[in-house]
Amino acid sequence: MSLENSNREVFINGIDYMELESVGSCIDRDGIVYPMNVDGTIDTNCGVDWLETSDEWSESVSEEDCGLLNDWLLEINYSVEAI
């Protein structure tokens, strides 16, 4: 699935986000997931690294959103640093 065809990329206040409709969230280019408010705005005060999302969140991501998330993470070159 190509991000160019997804129509889910949002640019707000100079920051790119990808909407994940199935879980009511957005993810930014740093791999931080934010909840969406009822009015469609992004709650930037409650972000969490996508690797730290709950099992319930992960299990709720639709197949389509999972594909978009994987493409997004590849596009932003997201990597996990070993400690």
C-alpha cells in the first residue's frame, strides 16, 4: 500500500502525521502516536512511542492501518536503538 494513495497523511503546524482511523490515532515522523479528539484534532499532550502502545491498541489496528503504519515507519526510516 502506497502512502501517496492513502489520503491519510495530515500536515498540521509544520508536522506530518499519518491517521490510523481504526484506532482513532495519528502517528508523527518521530514514531509518536497521539489520540484523535472527537472533533478530529490531535491531542498532542498524550503522545506515546508506537512501541509503547498497549496490547489492546495493537490488536485493534485494522489490516489496512497496519499496512499504512508499516509503510509510514519505512518511509520515516524508524529504527529502534539497542541499549
